[in-house]
Amino acid sequence: MNRKIVWVLVVIAAAAMAGYINFLRSSAWKGILGFDISPDGQSIALTSIRYEQSFLYTMNRDATDIREFENTKNLNPAYPVFSPDGGKVAFVAFTEGLLEPESKLYLVNSDGGNLQHLSTPQKHITSAVFSKDGKTIYYLASGYFGHYSPIAASAPHDFDIFAFNLESKEIHQITQLKAYEMKNLSLAPDGKQLLFQEYGSTDHGFGIVPLDNPTQIQHVTLKNPEEAKLSASSSDWWTLGHPTMTPQGQLLVTAVADENQSPYKYELYQLDPPSWKDKRLTFLDGFVSQPRVVPGENKILFLKDERWPDDPPHNRLWEVSLDGTNPALIEIPGLDS
């Protein structure tokens, strides 16, 4: 693709995103912002959003015993993650307002007690996940807030992965990418690799970071057919999003199901490295995101925007079997409607 065309598309996308954010500021955006499944597979932590505010809850898998974390309600919590023992929940907090760029890292017991702000030098954190031993929190953060075009809105850029040691409170940098945008961090089941979604000026995809050698990052995009090329979509611009790994080593990602269909439909796929053979798992004709494998079960939980492509978003929780059968909505009274 011509480099000038690429940068024009980037500028257009940035302007569109700025308009979209301004629209959300005056809209009844609601539903689930983020969620995670406890290590025993029996509980869910989630953040529910209503009218520019978000709230943190835990509940049973069947959406019973819903409990609000009252001490977090003024923090605008988002994207909760359980610790490996299920005793704690980390989350990103948009303390200046849910639609403002500044965000912080917090930790709380899974029963709602002992709320802690984990002080970091970065002011723009998009995602976090615990290490397998629970002693470290890895997080994505930006080193620069601004814009690269005079007509683009300011936004966080120069992203990298950092590690916060919960015992010493020390922070060290894992990657040296200064990426245009990174989000949706996840940890491989064996605890040896981190996965993240990335956006660049010429391609979108995801990265796999081996923690024993973090300079050897594998970047997987639809642009390079030798790395990954979904049978359903082959354009440079169709994003591979929300990467997560199954216990069997397959990758779950979201991608545009048909490049010729408008509006685009984002569905869930399974990729099998190293051949990258793909299998489509959902046929919901919408926008799916944030796949999570249920521990000890052959099931995936994920979000689906029930209003897509209309605004504002309205995410609800769904489940599907690992083989793509039996998709079903999980109704959560009062939180997703």
C-alpha cells in the first residue's frame, strides 16, 4: 500500500475516533466494559458502564450473587483481572472521568477490601494482567500523550509493557517498542508469554512476548501471509484483535469476517500456530471482543456489542463452546440492559 495513502487513512481514522469519543460523551453508553473469570471458573469480575460512569462487581457464573465494590464507585474502574489464587482483582481506573485519557492501576481484594492504588510513573494505562505466581502485575502504558498530525486528536502513544513487583513496588520495563497503540494484554496459560494487540501506521495485529527473552517479539499481522492470513479476510487493514491463548496452545482472536460486507462484522476465530490455520467460531453478525477461556471447561466467554454498528455501544456477555457450538447470551439483571 502506498505510504501516503497509509498516512491519510491513519489521519482519517484518528479524526473519526475523536468524533466517536465526543459522541459518547453525550450518549447513554451502557453494558459491560470489561470482565475476567476467576481461576476456579466459578466467579466473574466485571465492570458495568452507565451514563459515563463505571462500576465494579463480582458475581457467580450463573449471574447470581451480584456484589458491587462500593469503595471503587468514584474511580471509574475498567478491565478487571483476577490474581492466580482468585484472592485479588487488579483493574485500570479512569479517575479523571471514564472518557478521559488518564488512567491508573489499582488492586483490591476479591471480597472488596484493602483497596490500593499502585503508583506508577505512567499516566495512561490500558490493560493489566497478573504473572502466574501472582507476585507481579504486567501492564501496558503510554510514554507520550499528543498527536502526530495537526488535524488529529491528542491520544496516548509510545506504548510498552511494564512489570510492577507487588512485594518491592519496583517497576521495570519489559519491552522497548514505543508502539503507536497497544491494548488487551493477556498471559499465556503457562505464564511464559505475554500477548497484546497493537496498532501501527501500516498494519494492525498482535504481538507475542517470550518473558525469558522479551526482545524476541513475534508480530503477527494479516499483512504478512507467511505469519498469519485468515481465510475470511486478507486486507492490510483488518485488525487481529483481543489475542488470548487456550491451554492447548491455540490463539483466540477477533477479526473482520468479510471484507466485502458493510458494515464490517467482527467475529471470533481460533488460530493454530505455527501453520496459523484458522477456524471461525462465531456467526453473530456483530462486534465480538475480549474472549476468555473458562478454566477447566471447553467454553469461551466474550462480549458482543448488541447495537453494532449503531452508537452508542452496548456490550453483553456471551458464551460459546471451544468448537464454536452452542453460542448463548448470559443475562445479567440490572447490569447489561
